Amino acid sequence: MSNDEDPIEEMPSTPRQFAREHPDVWAAYSDLGEATAEAGPLAGEQKRLVKLAISIGAQSEGAVHSHVRRGLDDGVDPAAMRQVAILSIPTVGFPAAMAALSWINDLA
């Protein structure tokens, strides 16, 4: 992304609209995300896969899509992301894991 591009413009329509309508809330939310990302020793791919797993556990299609996009942008192997969905089978159940796998496959 060039310096002229606004990262908000790259977001899906609902969060993009929210960020435009509530810039102070969006800024605080973004700052919280950055602070939590720096709060421990996990790095790069580890953080991406953990965030994907949390999104799968929450059964949030939007969050799964977001973390798959970010993972792909960071060079995370799509097979690793699919394994996260497979690993979730005993915890969230087969149907929920298959839904997550389909959300991953939407983009990867």
C-alpha cells in the first residue's frame, strides 16, 4: 500500500463505514489491537494463527475472513490456516469447524 492510500478504504463496507462515522472509537480500537499484539513473545505467523483460531472459536465469519486476508498478506501458508480449522474439530465441533474451513477457503 502506498503512503497515499487510506487503510480504512481497504476494509469491508461495515467496518469502513463505522470507522468513518466514529473515528475516535476506531482509533481507540486500533490502538488496543496494536497494544495487545505487542503484549507478549508471539510473533508474526504465530499471532496470525492464534487470531484465526480465536475467530474460529467465536464462529465469526467476518473475523475469520479478516485474519485469513491478513495472514495471506503476511505470507502465512494457507495449509497452516486450514489446519487451524481442522484442529478446532474436537473443541468447537465438526459443523463449526467445517464452516470455518469454508470461510478460509473463500479466500485461500
